[in-house]
Amino acid sequence: MDNAERKTLMTRYLLADVSSEERSRLEEEYSTGDEVFEELVAAENDLIDSYVRGRLPEGDRARFEKRFLNTPEQREQVELARSLMNSEVLRQRKASRGGLSVLPFLPSRSPWKELVAVAVLVIAVVGYSWMAFTNWRLRHELEQMQTRQESLQRADDELRRQVTNLQERMATGSDQQETEQPPGSTMIAISLASDLARSGGKQTTLPLSSGISKVLLVLNREPDSYLTYSVVLETVEGVQIWQKKGLTARPARNGGKVIQVEVSPNILRSNDYVLRLFGNASMENSREAAVYSFRVVKR
Amino acid sequence: MFKNRLRAKQFEGLLQRLHADRDAAGEQYEALRRKLIKFFEWNACFPPEELVDETFDRVAQRIGELEIRDVVGFAWGVAKNIVQEAHKKEARTVHVPDLPRKENPLSGVKDNEGIIHGKMEQERRAECLHLCILRLRDQDRELFLAYYQTESDATQHRQQLASHSGLTIGTLRVRMNRLRKDLGNCAHRCLRSRKMRPDQIESQLKGGHDEGN
């Protein structure tokens, strides 16, 4: 017998609508078992509630009135059920559950607690969405920066290749090279070895025509520990005509170093010049590292 | 038939046979009494309290005379006999119909006083019930209102309520039965107290609430 059939049997027993066998069996059950007794009491309460709600069929209604309205206590039970049905507390609870309940699967105790639960849920969803968006945006920016870095690296590699190419050409005798510059400007570069290194070799000559807008002196050096360099350009008579500080060296293919010094051709005349290179191990400590000489021939 | 009342000595004897521990015996006695009251009601035997007293009276008398191993089972047997006796008596009883009424010149007039009294009683009962529901512990009140708020498919709703509350359906049912009985007792005391002084009212309600819990 399933629960529904059992409930029906109990209701029929309460309405005295069972056989004597069914009656005896049920009475035997609840006389010895508390759970069955409580089930019957609950069935009685449900029967009373059905009566006051007008849900009993006519025959059952008559039976109910014959059996459940006999004593003052029984009538009081029925009136209690009627009052409960009309209870303001129950109606308010129904109204609050119907209006505010958005989580009917939760055993809500208070519409305010439900609202708080919903608010927390909404905040959690919004927070997660914002974090996901921020994460995507940061990833996108990182990708863009990586692409840019790759581009800069390629440009740097190209420049190094050009410098190395230039050095090689100078080493094979092409001491000067006119480099194609943007329209309206021409640069000439010469590679200089220090006077000590040159040891009396032929003087490097810089042909300076009127179309040259930049002169690049490429100073070759052995490896050293200087952090930065500065140069002073003098005539052979020792007159200082120009200086530059904060130069840095780049590694050369032969294992040495090169320092590139860009000089304006406007300060150069047809003359012999001496370029003194000073190495700076620190801000205060500076010493002459090398001397380079060259001849300018203006055309 | 209902003249003999359970004497103190016989009552003590009955309690001792229910359980060696007096407190446990008292609980068993009350549980049995509650069941027997319902048994008589469900068998249309009234007034049930007096029939239960008769049952215990007979059991207590027989305890001294017979070797009874199962006192509770014996009490149920006595109760069933009393039901049969009551039904036989009812079958032999001839109800005298009321004398035919003479034409009442005021028979068409509405009983306004009765209607007003009825409404006032309803209002008082509603107020008392409201008060008694509010006096329940928060958890009990919420559970009770949730249990009775549904109007359709109560079985499934109550099963879900039990599950969400961490109770078996049987435990939930027992708790609801107890709460409903307590509310009924509270409302009954409250209705009676409407005729009392305010301090007597509070005393009645407080004593009844503690008692009910």
C-alpha cells in the first residue's frame, strides 16, 4: 500500500467508512505503534482542514459533521482550523512568499534573507563578469605589447646589421661610406683606429663635400670596462672645437667595441684633427682611453 | 458505569506496572491516555475523557487481581470492550424527537444577536490564535506556517519541507501535531481569559505556553 492509499484508508477510518477487518487492523497498528498514531492524528487534522475549506464531498461532509462536531473539544478543533485558514499571519506569509520569492526551491524564512541571497548572487555574477573582461583586456594589451616589442627588436637587429656591414666595408679599405639618407641629407662614416693601434699606419682621410650633412666617426676599441665615453675634438694645435659626453659602445664582430660619434660637418675645415676618447668608469672617474686622428679634406 | 474514579493507591500501582521509573511511567501514562482519548473519539464514544478514566479504573482494579504481563495491551483490550458496551447501549437507546413547534410569529426574523455574538467570538478566536502563533518560537512558527500554507499537493510540499528542514516526514508530522495541539490549548485559554483580569490573562497564557512546550 503506497502513501496515498494509506492516507485514504486512514481518512475512511476517521469517517467510519471502513470494514470491521480494516478497522481492527488499523487499530491494532496504532495501539502498538506511535508513528501510525501520529499519522492518523495528522490525517484527522487534514480532514478537519478539508472540511473548513469546503473540499469534502457531500457524503463525507455529512459523515464528518456526525462524528466531529459532538463535543465542545471537537467543535473547538474545527473552529481552530477555520481561524487558522483565515489567519492574517498565514495570509501575510503567503503574500510575501508569492511576491518576493525568487528562489522557491529554498526554504525561505524571510523575504529579506531571500533578497540578500539574490543580491549576493547578482554581485558575484557581476564581479565575475568584470574580472573576466579585465582579464581579456589585459591579455589583449599584452599581446599588442609583445607584437610591438618584436617589431622593435627587428628594427634593432636591422640597425646592427647595417653597422656591422659598414664596419666590414671599412675594414676592407672602404674607410668611408656615403650612406643613403633621407632626401636632402647625406651621411659619411669613417672607421678610426686609435693612434696606438694604428702604429704609424696611413692617416685616415675624410673627404667632405658640400652635400654631406652628417659625419659619423666609428671608433674601434679593444674590450674595456668603461661604462660610458666622452670625446673631445681638437685641432693638431690643441684647440678644442667640439666635445660630446654620454657615448656608449657597442660590441663589434671582431670581439672588440665600436663607439659611434656623430659630428656636424659645419665645424670641420680642411685640417688635421685629433679626437680624444675618455672612458668613464663612474660619474667622477674619467680617464683618457684612446686618441684618434684623421684629416679632413673639403671639396 | 462511570461512578468509580481511579484512587491514588490504584493509580500508583498502575504507574509502577507501566515503568519502574516514575517519570518514565508518567510519560507512558500520558501517551496511552492521549491515544485512548482519540480511540474513543474515532469510535464515536463520548465523552472520551471519562471513558479513558473508566478504562484505567478497570485496569487498575484488575492489576491486583490478575497476573497481567502487558498492562498496555490489557488496557487496549479493556478500551475495546468499553467501545462495544457503548455501541450496544447506543443501539438500545431510543431518541425522543423534539415536540413539534408551534408556529413562531418571529420565525422569519433574523437572529441578529446570535450573528453578532458569533462574529465577535470569531474575532476573539482569531485574535487569540494570532497571539498564540506569535508566541511560538521563531523556528516552530516558520515551520508551522510553511506546513499549513499550501492548499494543494500537500504531500509533496510537506515532503520537501521535511527534507529542507533536515527532518523525516514522520518527525515533521509529530512536531506539527504537537504544535497544533499547543496552539489549540493556547487559543482556548486565551478565549477563556477574555473574561479575566489582565494579570490573570498573562498568567494563563504564560503558564499554558510553558506547559505546551
